[in-house]
Amino acid sequence: MTPALTTWLAFVAAAGAIVWFAPRAWLPFVVVAVLTLPAVFMTLGHPTHSAPPQGEYAVYGGLIEKDVAIYVLIGIGADAPRYYRLPYSEKAAGEMQRAMDGAKAHNGRVKVRVGQSGAVGFAETVPQPEDPKQPETPIIGG
């Protein structure tokens, strides 16, 4: 967030200097400054500021930082995956580590369930094996 904030502040300072010498330009300056302010809150490689909505999601990657946080990249519906910072707990960290190890061993995936109170739980999902393929029988000359 620091680069976005620095860029926005530089813009505001430069535009403010222009307004200082052109007194009638203050209104467009204020409008543009207010309209560009939300850009400061874009994630730009950092976890989002909000918690993920309640539901069950696919986990595309994760990192456990002991006693600090659990960082996960999760897919929410058809949207692009988003990066979240979840609160650290021994239980959630253990569940996530077991699910990641199991998914790696069984060629599965990890999912996270976010509860109504913001509590998280991790689990492994293993894909169903495909039915055995039947040999084809020739139609002519069999």
C-alpha cells in the first residue's frame, strides 16, 4: 500500500502546487483528489484489508507465519483469486498444514471454510477416481 499512497500524495502535492498559482482551479483539484483516493486502498500484492465472505473456497496457496497470521490465496466464485490475511490460531494452522500435506500426497486440493464469526477451517479434497475405460469394439469387421 505504501507505493500507492506515495503516488497519490505526490499527485496531490503537484496538483496543489498548480492550484496555488491558479486560484480558480481548486474545485477540479478537490474532485480529482477525492476520486483517486480509493486507489490508495488497492492491495497491490498485499493481503486485502477485509475478511473473506462467509462460505467455502478453494485454496491456491498459503503460508503460515507462526503466532502472526495465516496468508492464503483463495478463489471466490468466478472472480480472480484474492490474497487474504487470516488470524493465526494453532488449530487453523495445524488443519491447513495437514490439508496441504494430504493434498500434495494424494494429488488433491485444499479448501477453506469461513464461518459466520470469521472462524476458519481447512480440509483436503481428493478428486474422485475416473471409471476404468472400456476398450472400444469395432463396428465393422469385429
